[in-house]
Amino acid sequence: MKIILSILVCLSLQMCSQVKQPEKSTSMENSTTKNNPYYSRTDRTKLNVPNSEWKKILPADVYAVAREAATERPGTGKYNVYDEKGDYYCAVCGNHLFRSDAKFASTCGWPSFFEADKEGTAYKRDSSYGMERIEVLCKRCDSHLGHVFNDGPAPTGTRYCMNSVSLEFVGDSEKAAK
């Protein structure tokens, strides 16, 4: 009986440690963009959309993180352990945020980058939860992406610690196929 129990425990631990890669989309559209009239990968015009409107458009998990500054659990995000070459965009509005060349394995539990698109990101002071941090926002739609810290690798020394749910990835291979 102990042997069977040990085997079951080992198998369940093995299944929990499997990292699932994000499913590759076959088109430039995902579930967030289908009903979102504000989504564009080319328009950088500042959006002024009330949260009541975003709540109607966005999936609940995206809304909670992007519009209410929630945080996904560490180690659960689809881009945490992901190394395909391409670009990361805001899942809410399509604004360009990061290039995969700036992504690194920080082991903090969230996808991390050492450099952001200066035209795509904005920053504000975040004093929530008794901490002093710098919040990273999408410059186009003001959606919460994560936080930036001064403990990253060279050449910048910064670590953009992002929520996967706030990001959308488009691989170089997908763009080349278009």
C-alpha cells in the first residue's frame, strides 16, 4: 500500500511540474481581440475607455489583472517559461511592449524582461500592500502589466516582472507567414 501511495504521489508531482507551452495561435486574432474594437497593433493613439466598457469586452482574468491591478499566481503564467522569438503586445489594446530578445529567466515566477519598448510603456508609483514599487502600465490604454525592479541583468539592470495574462505573444515565424 505504501508503494502504491508513493507512486501516486510521485506521479502527481510529475504532472504538476510539467510546463505547458502556450498554444500557438493560427491567426493574429485571439479571444481578447475578437470583441474588442479598441485593439490594434499599429495604432498608438492614447485610449480613454472607462473600466465599465473594458469589463464588457475583456475576459474576467484579463480584466482583473489589467484593469484592477490584480496579480496572477507565480509560476502559472503561460509566458513564464517561454523562449520563442517574437514580440509581446498588450493583451488589452495591442500596443507593442517587449521584444523576446530582452526576456530572461529570472526565476521570480513571472515573465521578466530587462528592457521595454519606451513608446509602449508608462510608469507610476505604487505604494500598495505596504511596499514602494514602480508599476508598469501600457502607455496606450493604461492597463496594469506588472512592476519594474532594479535587480535585473546587464545591460540595463532592470527587471520588468510582468503578468502573462496582460501580454499577447506573436512569434517571428507567425509574422513571416503572413
